[in-house]
Amino acid sequence: MSMTHDLIVVGAGTGNYLFTPAFDGLRRAIVEPSRFGGTCLNRGCIPTKMFVVAADAVRTAQRADRLGVRARVESVDWPAVRDRIFDRIDPLHERAMAYRRANGVDVYTDAAEFVGPGRLRAGDVELSADRIALAAGSRPIVPDIPGLKDVEHHTSDTIMRLDRLPASMLIVGGGFVAAEMAHVFSSFGVAVTIVHRGPRLLGSEDRQIADRFTELASRDVDVRLDSEVLRVDRSPQGVVGTIENSLGRGQVAAEVVLVAAGRRPNSDLLGLEKAGIEVDEHGHVVTDANGSTTAPGVWSLGDLSNHFQLKHLANAEARTIVHNLTHLYDQRPLPASFVPHAVFADPQVASVGATQQQLQDAGVDHVIAVREYADAAYGWALEDSTSFVKLLADPRQRTLLGAHIIGPDAAILIQPLIQAIMTGQTVDQIAREVMYIHPALTEVVEQALLEL
């Protein structure tokens, strides 16, 4: 059977947002072989942050003694924590499909693959359209570690749905997924060991931030840096990982293995070559500045084509793609300037713009200001001695080049700095022409700006 549409969207994560009123009255289709909401809703941003909130509650109680509050955590009810999250998330898939169908969108639940230019096959149906938007996302990378295929192992797709809390966990990787899941499970009483190839956790962050994060995370988690997992074997308790570093070889025993070694775009599952759609050396779909692929009438967005793996960037791209799909002769460029991000671990990290190392490597003249949370009154209230704000600025243009925060509410504190760096406001404007509430924690941002 073959069906002709005006618009086909492949992927119902951010792709589901493309069905705005601009397309009402057109023949529309969406293809999603997994769950509506994509990685963010089902396996990523939203459930992980709901787990993080529970983990933060545990850490707050455990560390309340510094405030003169004697508190303790009686226990963590893992099924209650897990079910609170997924009992809210899981029903949304069926509701989303029903909503789209009720509003005239054809929904296909088989995997889509191109069979030619402008033509896709989903199960037994061949679909064609003059306009196609690809938003098929990404999936976890599982490295070829000897023995890994022979033992039960988890990725971010499955680790949050465990039947029970394990006694111990081996995490392979040192990026944001490793950091956030280490925080969650160690807070809940799991003995976590991270094995990471690099010299510090969160290695893509500003080095001063990454060093501080690694130092603090190591207080709650066994962190093995500059180390590689050579193989994984079954054991009576679960698994044993053989690791190697400059000190030689050793073993790490754990009940559960979490592989957090990055993600890859799902481009290899779409038969792109049959449609004349090119990918880069990392497997990302190649697009021009407007999101158009190398095939006429096909656009791409999100993890499939950008390298950031951030939902807020995909959302911003979707808004642009909607315009471009409906204004073929008035195309707008995708957002391509500064892309902020945050890591919701313990401590929290947030960043936008260049790191100090990137500016140094590029030979860009810059000035730096670093202010500790402890310099602000609310930092006193928190009894905080480890958190800080780091700003980098152009000494001639007097504009921010980068902003990096580590500590409580970092993802919130950085927002005015994101606004400044993306709109070109000067340091003078955001330091002196704006009032900061006293004694809110935002005063540490003000102090760093005034120092610049």
C-alpha cells in the first residue's frame, strides 16, 4: 500500500512539535517505532531530573548537620521513587498518539526507511511527500568491550527501570550521564564506581569546573580516572570488570553495569543513501544553515544532525524548521551561536560559551573573574565552601565570551548570563544597569560581573 502526504515527520520526540497550526488542512504523517516524546520524555531529560530531585532530597538531609539540623534518611523506597516517575510518564505515549490521530495526522508505528528520493517505507506502507522532516534522534553507544555482550548491562535507556536497587554499580564513562546517574544511585545507597578514560570527569567543561566537580564527586563515588575497562565477566555477585591504568591492572566487582559512553545518531537506521542524504564522519546528517539536507525537500533537526544532544536546542531548531517548511523561498538559519547546557549532578554544573582552554588555544584575548558562592550572603546561609562562578570576557568589546557555574542552582543562576551572551549585552550593562535582589544567591553573579 502507498500513501501520499504533504508532510512526513520521522521521529516523535521534538519532531512531534512540528505539527503547528501552519500545517492544518494538509495531509500529514508521523512515523515513530518507539514511544512518542522521544529520549527526553521517556529515557532522558525528564525522568532523570525527577530522579535527581529525589537524590537531592537525600543529600540535603545527609548534609543538614552543617546547618545545625540533625536529620537522617530512614530509607529510600526505590519502587515508590521509580513508579512516581514512570506512572506519570508512561501514559503520555498513548495519549499523544490518540491526540495526533484525532487531529488528522496519520500515525505509523513501524520503523521508517528511505526506499528512494522522497519515499519511505514503514512496515507494509510506502509513504511519499514533497516535504519530509527527519527528527529520529540518537541512541546510546555500547562499546565493544570483551565480555560485555555476555553479561547483563544497562544504558540510560534501561537503568532507571530496575526492579530493585543494586548493592553496587560499575559505570563506564565520565560524561553527563555518568555524573547524573552516579549522583542518583550513590545518594540512594548504591556503592558506585566510575571508570573513565580521561583525566577528569565532565572533561568537556572548563577545566577549573571539571577539576572541582571531579574532586567533589570523588567524595561520594569511587572514581577511577585515566582508566580503561579491558573486559567484563560474570561473577556470583554480578560482574567483575578488569581495568587498566598507569598503576597496572585491577578488578572492580559490581552487581550492575551501566554503560555511559556517549550516544550516536540514528542515521544508520534510515536508509539515507537511497534518498541522496549525506552524513558526516560522526554519522550526523549533513545540513545547510537552514536545516536542509543534501536531498531536496528533506530537512533534519535534533540529535540526528547536531552534535549537542540537547532538547532545548532541538526545540529551537524545530521552531525554525516549521518556518522553513512553510516558507520555501524565505528560509531562516537554525540557531547556531551559543548553546547553553547544564549537568544535574552533585554539584550542579551549567555553562554557556567558550571555556578558558578554548580561548587560550585560539589565541583570543580575554579577562577572567571568579567569585565563590561564599562571597555572597546566601552562600553564607548555605555554608557553601566549594561552589563558584567563572566568567570570561572580551576586554575590548566588553562582552561575555563564556560563563561557567558549579554549585546549587547553577542552571538557574546562569540564565541572565545566557541572555547577555546571546543578545550581546555588555558586562557593564548587566552588572550596573540591572538590580540584583539582596540577599539572593544571584548576588554572586553580580559580584563576578562587577569584578570583570
